[in-house]
Amino acid sequence: MTEATEATDAADATTLAHLLTQRHSCRGFLPRPVPQATMDCIVAMAQRTASWCNAQPWQVHITRGGATERFRQALLAPEEDGEPGPDFDWPREYRGVYQARRRACGFALYDSVGITRGDREASARQARENFRLFGAPHVALVTTDEALGVYGAVDCGAYVANFMLAATSLGVASIAQAALAARPQRVRDFFGLGPDRLVVCGISFGYADRAHPANGFRTSRADAAVSWTD
């Protein structure tokens, strides 16, 4: 390996580390739309995501203009009797360190927007912001083929991560939202999808409102939980 190659590799690693650190879940967006050329670039980069047997199970549906507002209203409509739940089961429970991390994240969010602990009405309003897409001008809905089961969903998770990193590299903020998968039939109805497409999550994206208080906190990361075997 030449010195030039080593320098390039080090620069690439520095850039990736910077993007991983800068990416965060944006919960307050400006209404300004993202240029089409920028969105095309994000999608093109995310498409390089690795997948099992190169199946590339993700299908992505992105709203623009008035479609975003129509989808927002579809999500916010009152729940109907018999409306199906998520295509993938929610976690059975959060326990131990996972519960502790979940609570810490929630408390940090509530503190940032001035919600006192125990104020269920205010916390419900904040949760509803998920269905308002946090005011984002765009949302990407990610689905997988039902025949691929959990591994199709795993591949889609990798796609979501790369989509958000690509967006970050272009100055676009984002947030992955499992909440949108809570109403999968609304997603299928809006985008004209068949029952074979399972809703994994949504990604709301646009330009961050840096003055929004919800964008003022960051989550922490534990040390890497790796067991080395020689």
C-alpha cells in the first residue's frame, strides 16, 4: 500500500466518522423542499446498500409537494375500528439496559421541548408529531416483500441507515420513524401497494429547523459490545 493510498483511506475513514457523528434524528423541519437533484443523489447512494443475495428488497415511495400534506392528513385521521396493526411485531418488551436507554432518550426529548414528567397530554401531543412528520416537506416510505420475512426487513434497515447518511452528507436532515409502520394499511392505500408489500418504516427528511427545541439534544452511545475471539 502506497503512502497516497493510506492517506486516502484515512481521509475516507475521517469523513465516515464525521457523518456518523453528525447524523441525528431531526424532530423539527423547515418547510423548504429539497431540490430534486439532491434527492436523486441521496437515493442513488443509498441504492448501493448491501443485501442478502443482492435481493435489494426495499421499495421506496417518496412524497413531494402536495402529496406530503395529503399523506400527513391520512396519517392524522382518527383510527378506524378494525384497522390492522403493524406488519412487524413491536418489541415484546424493553428491559434492563434497553429500557434504561429508551427512557433516557424519551426524557431528553421531553426536557428539550418543556414537557414535565407525568404530563400525559403533552407527551401524547409530542407523539402525534410523528404522524405530522415533524413538519418535514418529504417522507420516504420503505417496504419489503413479505416472502422475504425478517431478513428482507434487516436489509431494509441497512438501506435506511445509508439513506440517512447520504442525506447527512448533502446537508439534509432526517429521522427514521417506526411510528409510521403502525398504520400500514393507510400507507398501502395511499401509495397503491398490494398486501405483499410490508411496511418497515418511514424516513421524514428535509432541512432542519435549528431553532426548534427538539433539535437541541443528542442521544449517547454505549461502548461497543464486541466479544473478540482468537
